[in-house]
Amino acid sequence: MATTILTYQDFIKVHELLLTAAGIPPSLYRKLYEKLSSEAFDGGEYFQVEPVEDGRQRRLVMTSSEWMRSESNVFLVDHALSFRLSDAPKQLQEVPGLVQRMASLMCVDIDLNSDSEEAGDESGDSKLSVVEIVEREYQKVKKEGPGAVVWLELEDLDIDDDVFLSLDLPSKFPDLIALSLCDNKLKVADTIINEIGKFKHLKALWLNNNPILQNSDDYVAANIIQNCPSLEILNSSFTRKYTGWALGFCGGIYDQENPGCGHDNEHSLRGLTSLDLSNRRIHSLLNKGFSPDAMPSLNYLNLKGNPLDDHSLSDLRKLLEAFTSLHALEVDIPGPLGDSAVEIAESIPRISVLNGVNTARIIESGKSVIDSTLLPRLPEWTTGEPLLDRVLNAMWLYLMSYRLADEEKIDETSIWYVMDELGSALRHSDLPNFRVAPFLYMPDGKLESAVSFTILWPTKDIQSGDECTRDYLFGIGEEKQRSARLTAWFHTPQKYFIKEYENYWQNMRLTSSSSVNNASSTSSVKRGDGLPLRVYTDLPPVEEYLTHPSFILTNDPKEADIIWTCMQVDEETRKAIGLNDQQIINQFPFEACLVMKHHLAETVQKAYGSCEWFQPTYNLETQLTQFIGDYYVRENNKTDNLWILKPWNMARTIDTTVTGNLSAIIRLMETGPKICQKYIEQPALFRGKKFDLRYIVLVRSINPLELFITDVFWVRLANNTYTLDKKSLFEYETHFTVMNYRGTLNHMNTPEFVKEFEQEHQVKWSDIHSRVKQMIRKVFESAALVHPEMHSPMSRAMYGVDVMLDSSFKPKLLEVTYCPDCTRACKYDMEAIMGGGETVKGQDFYNYIFACLFLNETTHVTPL
């Protein structure tokens, strides 16, 4: 009987298991009860959300003036969005304002915000034409002299090549040291190069977002640098001619108001305490301006995104160690200063903060904080991309999940959710000061009344100004591929993963198969007394349709000659039921090497390495590193990078996902063990729709290998027209064909399909069918090669083999299913399976199967 929550004792009685599972400290139970009862969302009194990474990410900062002790308080975090994965696009579209809220929370609308802000703040030069601006500045020169204007910004003014030449800027502003021409329409390289070369004192030039750079970036840069002897900054990158002026510009000393011309630039850097040189393409720091004497007060330095390849490792470290005031450093890891955070922290002991992390913690924790030194994986989108698509792509950086369960069963599909703005601002740390856990509050004591929250509590003492962090991979260590899984949120070293991938596939290419014994005829099964064979089965379709006179059903498994069951029959089962070793079982030992998806991949790859009929496949539980390397290689080569994730051992496409999002693939590991298989992006289509084929394979023997295939296969059709549109990847009826369980059943009998397919594609089905049969034999040969222990003289079995054709009509193996799944599937349309030249009644299916396996009759089956 359900208990309505009226008291603290009621709360504990109903939620005790949930509280323990969530890991919430018992000392916080009462405070949690009070906040849940009153729905007290009081996090805003203690924390503040701040933008970071140029507004493309947010962080949560403690703002309370008082210390917050470890496990001293607990906070409720609301769920801004909850959904099952296939429903995500529909829910975002249909709930008013939801996609806009998610876009803001995930920081994928900042370009829209900046556009609106600029539109609402039109003033000054943006109202003037380029001619008016130039004329206004030229009047200053005529009045005050050539040095009156040395910094000119002419951005987003529709300046093309002809207009640029007509402005005659070198004559009007001969002392110009900085010129910005960003976001214009300059196209012809030589024209612009010649005109720019007339500026003899130019130190900085910005041509960003002009057509001139689209196809000839290197040519333009090389010639402008050659023609401008004083140029230090070009398109935000440092030239090799840079001096203290460029350093001062990055340090905020020099700008349009204080251009720095005519001053001792090196002397001006003496008071500089913070210097951001990130992404300036700097090759060398051996420069008069970059020295401890020129910048004796430098405390913070950011060198991320620079090759620094003119230095040896030791010389670069020695140079930075000479800055006696330098305590905080930002660098790429791995990078020019070393391959790990620990290595860099130990080699430059003067540094106390590396990439925002205390170096003492880095050295103490070793590799466990390497993620804190990696660049975050920020959301990306293209100009004009709809908000919905942006959110669907970025959400994997924010999602969390849980799975519902009651006393009867666990839910087959997970619930994914996004925490509210406060919870989503918690960034990752290997040394977090907070912990979060999903929690279902049941005010009426029943699951139907449950309200989902995330519970947040401090695990360390924190004070005002501290960033609040959590461990995105709480409880997951290196034994579960922690470092590789961090790739979902961080830009991990591509070289490492690519090397692991290349080593893996090199070994695959070296794999060669041995021979398999050819089939011979297995003797038929007979009783000594000549009576029909007694069959015990727990499968209703077999009970109903097996009418062959050579077989008779029995309810007692101990007296049966043949056991045809959906149970896994192992030694314990045999003893419990009382089976003997003279009874024939409808399963082979170790058949998991075929019917479980991760074992099937391992079996095929061990036998044949990489083969044309089996897509590249990775067991994410053990081969995530190699998969990430494969993904990076495809990404760098701009080749197809769409993948399908399948649970190891679930049918009917449950928890199966198609995606090209690397973060999504890694995060989907959280809902259970999966393989990740290269998606067949260009399949053969039938009437514009995707389809696959279910073949029924009968196995009489593994050694020697004796196989038969039913003459007719089962065609399974998707319901929707095939497309690779991003939103379609969430549509079950577009990318999946097993419609017996979801959607409208849509298949057809074999003769009708073959006739129409041949007409549509102008091919001979007999050629395709021949290739399919060769492939299916290879599948079972791989099992015989890799797992000879699968053989048993007292085994016969039926398997379903699912096949898809690519656009060249070459077969691709999808999966192998075991007997009970085949039996359940076949009941939906036996006439479609056993069609042939004339329709065969459904009940004859089992008669032919049993006759082949046990009587050696081959009506309506073909040997492989």
C-alpha cells in the first residue's frame, strides 16, 4: 500500500533505497526533505552563473559571503527538459519557448544575441558610409598633420576592390600603423597586396572575413609580410617581425586611443601583469620584448594555440622559468611544453596554477587531472543553422540520464534530461567540490506521482569566489576508459587515438583465416523403436504448427528426444530439469559468439580481420580508444562519419541510435554496453525506402560445417522515405526496418519483391542471392574457426541472419539472431517467409525446419 508523505519518517520509509542509491549523505536527509516538501529552489542565494569562453560556456561560482562546509547543505536542481531520445526533436518543437530556452542554456544563440544588440545600438561610424568616415579622418590629418591618424577601422562597410583603390588610403594616411578591413568584400589578391604595400609603417592589418582569404590565404599573407617591413600582426596572427608593440597590443596597453607609436614599447611593458597570447601562431618567443627584463611584473601568461616550434623543449621551459613573477600559465597539453600536466608542472616549479588548476593538486593526483588541462569541446554551428539543430547537436555536452524501474521490470529505454541553468553551469573537474545525483521524489508514495530532481551538495569546503564543479564521470576510472570518455567534453590528443587506431587496424589486416572442414551429411535422428521423435517445446508457435507425422509433442522434457526451447540450456539447467546427454538441443555451445553483437564482431574480426561484408565495428566497452581514432581520421579526411550504436544483446532495435556526433556516441555508453558500427549511409533502396532481409539458416553440424538456408527470405521495409537529414536520425520509421514492434508492419513476400526489385534497379537477383549465400557461409565459418568448441553432435539449431545491401548491391551482415527470436519473428507472416513459386501455408514452416534438421530432408531449403 502506498504511503503519502506527511512526515519526515514517511519520507525516509518511501525513499530510503533511492537516497542510498543516490549517495546522499544521511546528515542531509532532513534538510532535503524540508526543501522537497516546500519546493525550495534556493541555489540563487548562494551561487551565480557567469559566462566564460567568450560566452560559449558558463560556470557556477559561489557568491555567499560565508564558508560552505562539506556536506553542510543540499540544493534542488530542476529539470528543464526530459525526454526519451527518439522524442527529442518533436518535444523541442512542440513545447512553446523550449528550444529558445535550451539554445540560451547551451550557449548556441550568442550570434543571434550579438546581432540584435548591434542592431539596437547603431551609432557613430555604423551610420556613416566609408567615404564619409575616410573624409572625416582625412580632415584631421590636414588640420593636425600626417601623424594625427595612425589607427583606422573600416569594418563591415561593403568595401570592394574598386572602392578600396578609390579611397587612396596610403596617400591620405602615410603614418598609419593599424588598419582593420574586416567583413568587407575584397577579392583580388594582387590588387590588395600592392595597395597595402604602400603603407611603410604599418604594424597591424586585419583582413578577416574577406573573400580574398578563402582560397589564397598563404599567398596573401606571404606577400603582404614581404611588402610591409614593420608588420607585426596580420589577421590576428603574429608575424616573425613582432616586437614589444604586438605584445603590448595583446596586453591591452596599445589600442586606437593609445596606439603606442613613438614610444619605447619594451619599457611600456614593465607594468604588464597579464598577457593573453593564445592562437597567435607564434613560432618563437626569442624576442627582445618577450623577456623577464621587459616584463618583470608578468604574473599570468596564456600560450595556447601556438606552435612554438622554434624552441627545444628545455629552452622553452628555461625561458619561462626566468620570469620570476610568473605563477599562472595556460598551455596546450600535449604541446610544445610537454605531453602531460604533471610533466609541465614538475619542470617549471615556479608555476603554481596550470590551466586553472593548482599545480600541487596536479602533481599529487597525477594523470587524474589531465582533463582539466584540455580545451573544452564547445558547441559549434553554422551561420543560419536552425536553433533546433543547434540544440540537438550541443545537448550531449549537458545531458544526464536515468532509467525507471518498478517491482516488475526495468524500463527498456532511458530518460535523458537537462538540468536547469544553475545545474547546467556546473563544469567538470577531476577534483570536484560538489556532487550531483538524480532523485525521484514520490509525494504520494507511488511511482506515478514521482517528480524528478537533481540533488546538489558540497563535498569539500568552499568559499566565496570559488568555482563549483562536479565530476562528469563520477565512479568511472581508467579501468572503464575514463580518459577516452572525457573526449565527450574535451578536445583530447588526436595523435594518440589515431595511433592506437592505426595499430589496431594494422593487426586486423594481418589476420588470415584457416580452412574449414567441408560439409558432409549428418545422419538423421531415429528412435530405436521406430516411433515418432518426441519433442518438448516451450514455444507456442512450435506447439501449434509442428504437425509432421515423424514428430510428436510431449510435456515432459525428461522423456523428449528433442528439446526445442527458448531457455539457455547449460549444465545447471540440465541437472535441474533432469536432461541427459542423449537428447538433442536446439542450440550449440558457445553460440553467443554469433548471436551477441559484440561477440559476433570479435568472431568475424578474429577470423578474417577487416572484410568487405562486415562494417567497421567497435566494442565501446573495450575499444573506445580505437574507435575515437577512427572517428578522428574520418573527420580529418572529411569522409562519412555516421555510426549506429547497438546494445550487445537486445532485439527490436531497443536503445539503438544513429548519430555522427562524437560526444553523443560516448555519452550513449551510459545507457548500457554497446557496439558502435559504421552506418551504411548509402544502402540499396526499394521504392525509395530502406530495407533489410531476414534469412533463416539451419545448422546441422559445426564440424564438419553443414548449413542450409530456406529458399525464401523475409523482406522488411522501413515506412518512411530514406534520407540523411539530421532530424531524420531520430525517426524510427526512416532508419529502421523492424516494424513488427513499433510503427506499421510493412513487408512483402519474396517473389513479389524480387520481381519488382529487378525491374527498379535493372539487376539479376540470382547474382545478389549468390553473394548473400557466400557471405552467410563465411559468417558460420568464422565461428567454426575461432570457436571449434561450439561443435556438439547433440546440437541442431536455427538462426536468423539479417542482411542489408549497399548501393552497389553488395551484402552487408547486420546481425545473427538465435532460435527463439527467429520463432517469434516468423509467426508474424509465415506465408511471406515460405513463399516460393507457390504460397506455402504458415504451419508448414516448422515441418520443413524439423524435417531438415532431424530427418535430413531438404524440401524448401538449400545447402550452403
